[in-house]
Amino acid sequence: MRFRHRAVAGFATLLLPLAGLVGLASPAQAASTATATYAKTQDWGTGFEGKWTVTNTGSSAISSWTIEWDFPSGTSVTSAWDADVTSSGTHWTAKNKSYNGSLAAGASVSFGFNGTGSGSPSNCLLNGASCDGGTTVPGDSAPSAPGTPTASSITDTSVKLSWSAATDDKGVKNYDVLRDGKTVATVTTTSYSDSGLTAGTDYSYTVQARDTADQTGPVSGSVAVHTTGGTTTPPTTGDKVKLGYFTDWGIYGRNYQVKNLVTSGSAAKITHINYAFGNVTNGQCAIGDAYADYQKTFTADQSVSGAADTWDQPLAGNFNQLRELKAKYPNLKILWSFGGWSWSGGFGQAAANPTAFADSCYNLVKDSRWADVFDGIDIDWEYPNACGLSCDSSGAAAFKNVMSALRAKFGSSALVTAAVTADGSNGGKIEAADYAGASSYVNWYNVMSYDFFGAFNAQGPTAPHSPLTSYSGIPTAGFDTADAIAKYKSAGVPASKLLIGIGFYGRGWTGVTQDAPGGTATGAAPGTYEQGIEDYKVLKTSCPVTGTIAGTAYAHCGTNWWSYDTPSTIAGKMSWAKSQGLGGAFFWEFSGDTSDGELVSAINSNL
């Protein structure tokens, strides 16, 4: 079996809030120049997502910010992003990250967190003073939040925004329109047309009301806008990508057929499939497994259509089954993925002549026998200008050159995507290649935010292989999803072109005596197909969850210690992905799910 991934990771460490951590630095400014507002953005019954927004209402820049508040007993923060959050009893403190402390006059910044309980914050302080900014007028309430703007008449360079009016006891004077957190206009009506924008670019708009005493109310909800034009158009908010990998070898020992996508209900809950893998050899795209791909004949009970293949039909194998699947689900898009862990060694030669490589890939994907099956191509290069199973030294520009050539050959209507590293540690794999430059040629990146830790380090320490955030004691700083996404975004990759990755399997050790992460081990836990790896569908009953950490689950049973995602942790990760404006989610791979597709359902229902 060609398993695809090894240890990978991210940027600016996001800490889980733990009581008793050292105190934060003293506030740099009095809060008379800023306000802080709170909103509960998600509530899924057993938990919720909260968001704080800091707005600089003064005339000079702010260099840092600290918010303090009290939660009632029973309500607490479990994970946070874009701020360092700590607690002492029921008192909570949030401090800016190194990258978001500075706020220009009129600018805003937000951070979010997941929590448990039903309480609301009280006794809020911003940089040591009242969170209302000290500008309230006695007997005069601040205005309410306006309605979330709606966007219309979107062009390459402009958009029209409209919103429902705010209310105020003394009357609303005007509205500030904020683009990406910065005020771009102040208007007296409930609409505004913004112009001078860049084609093919993502923007976020909010609105804030101001009353006759010049008091500002809370900021409205945000609307995401993607201007037309540019090289590619990524998924829009409300049209999230839900992509799963289907492996050619899964039809053998695993006995997982294309038809299982139908019987599990998964095909109706996804938007895209990556078929893995095509080979990369001699500088060209090549067939991975001819028998599985287009030769194997399926019996009637194995077939999507219910009709048996015949020995002389023009196309058989998985490709014909995928064709039948698309006939049942016409909106489903399928990409052919090339490379993977075992076959990434061929990309170095491909990068030496990107045009010739792109030509070979196009000719294979568009072969007349199966051209109607595929809607595009996915590149899984592990890893450009870095080491995976083998090491690549083709240079930082090679990946961009390859993706540019593929886009030029396949054209603007085809899907061109790539699976990319989540190693955003200092000096890590994200820094090794020009992912930002290449992003203008792709529809999205599949960020492989799993396999951070595992029994490839046989003695441990035990650690979750797919942490959403960092945590106290994490073996390698930056090896978590949030840090990886932050590093891509800071490099200039649009959030809407980043998909969060979910593993439908666990990684585990044996010889472990400690429940909590950080224990020692003697080797890899036994697995059905590979030591140290087991499907979720097996682990959910053979080694049930012991606890959760950093947004994912772990389990200690006997001497074995596993980490894996569950429907509950997937719900939290999807909530986080939405809060970050990501383009959606993908997973590796279908056969690890239960027969009724409960993990796919968790992605679909929460995304």
C-alpha cells in the first residue's frame, strides 16, 4: 500500500488555553482608543464558537492589545486561534499574536475560540480599561449591529453592498463600511458601491453604525466577496469544497469499490473526488495501475449501475465505474491525482521541462477513452525543493513553474489543484517552495494537515497525528493545522484556496502506559494493513476515545495509544475552517470510514 504522507506542520503557534499559565505582558495603551465586542458565531449544543473583535477607534496606531473577561462557572475556552488565551479560575485573558497586535487607526482584528458551557462574558477590559472604549454617553445607548451585508453586481473591480438598518434610542447618524477590517467609506444610507478593486481577489466586508453622539455599535456579520476575472475563481462562501480521495488499490485487499460511495451515502454528500494515483516517471504523467484503472471487469453486484461489465466493452475498471457514478450524481467533479508519497520522486525530472510534463498530463487525462470522466488534474508532490521519500533539489520556483504550465495547458475551465505540505515550522517545507506564487494558477490547495506525529518515531512521545492547534508539550513547535494555515495566509495564499485536511484513520504506538499525550512507547501499534496505522471504522470500537486535545481525539486501550478524528472533533474542525474563511475540506480516504459514511456526514453537515 502506498501511504502518502509523513510528518508535516505550520506558523505562529496557537496555544490551547490552560489555567495557571504565566501572566501576559502589561497593556501598551489605555482602552480609550479602542473597543472590544463579543459575538457567539456558532452553537452546536455541546459547545460553541465565540469571537472577539478589537477596533482601534483612535487617531493613532495601537501596537498591542489584551482582552480580559469573566465567564460564569461551567463555561470555558477549549481552543483558540489568532490569540494566546489563558485563564485563572473563571477569569480569562487573551493577548494578541506577534502578527496581529498592531492596529492602524480605524482598523479591526478578530480572534476566535471554541468553548463549552452556555454562559456569556462579563466584566470586559481592553488594555486595562472598559471594552466600550470609554466614549459612552450616560443615558444614551450605543446603536445595534446592522444586518450582515449582501453583495450584488460583482464585477472585476467593484461590488454593491446593502444591509438592514441598525437601531438606536437617539437615532443612527451614519454607517462605517469596512473592507478587510479597515474603514473605506462612511455613508448615511444602507447601501454602498465599492470600486477600484482587483480582479479575481477575495475581500471581506462588514458594517458598523454610529449614533448622533458618535458612539459606534458592534460590527455586523461579514460577507465574503470574490471579484470576477483573474486566473481562477475559487469556491465561494456557501459553496464549500468537500473532497475525498479514492485509491486505486482500495479495490483489492480493502474491497472498497466505487459502488461503496453510493451504498454508504457518501457520494451525495461530497462535491469532488481525487482518484489516486497516477504515476510520474520519465518527466511525464503515466498510468498508475492499468488493471484497476481501466481493465478490471466488475460483476453486477459490484457495479454502480447494477449491470455487469462485459469482456469486450471499450472501457472497464474504476474509470468506467466513476463514469457511472457521475451519471447518478451529475454535479460531482472528479480529478486525477498524480504522485503521492511513493511516486513523488519523478517530479524533479518533470520540473526540468514543465511544458513537456503538462503536455503529457493533458494527453493522458484527456485520452478519448475516459476524457469525460475527469474534470481536472491534482498534483501531489511530496515535496517540492524538500525531502519526502526522496529529496528534491529543483529549486523554490519549480513548483510554481509546473503549476503555471499545467494551467496554461488545461485552460481556465479545468480544475487544477495540488496537495501541499502542512509543515510551516521555522525553516520548514512551506518556506521551501513558492506556494504563494503558484496559488494564482490553482483552484485550491489540499493542505495535508495530518501525519504530524506517529510511530515513525517508535519511542514516542505519543502525540495526536492531526492536532488543530498547538498545545503545551507538543513535540515540535508549528506542527499543527492552525499554524500551517496561518503561514500560507501570511505568505499571500488566499484563505478561500486552502482546504483543511482530515485523516479517516488513526496513528498509534504500543508499549504505552500513560493515558495523556507525551508518554513513551516501544514501537508501532498493530494495524490491519500497516503497523502504526488503523482505519477509523476499526478504532471507534476496538479502542474508544479516552480524551481530546488540540481539537482531536486520543485513545489508550491496554498498551496501545491511538489518535484519530471522530464526528465530534470533525465538527469542531469544520467550525474552525469556516471561521478562517477556508475553501472547504478534504479527506484521506474513503475506505477508512464506516459503512454508512459517518465521517463524510460529519464533514458535510458541519461545513
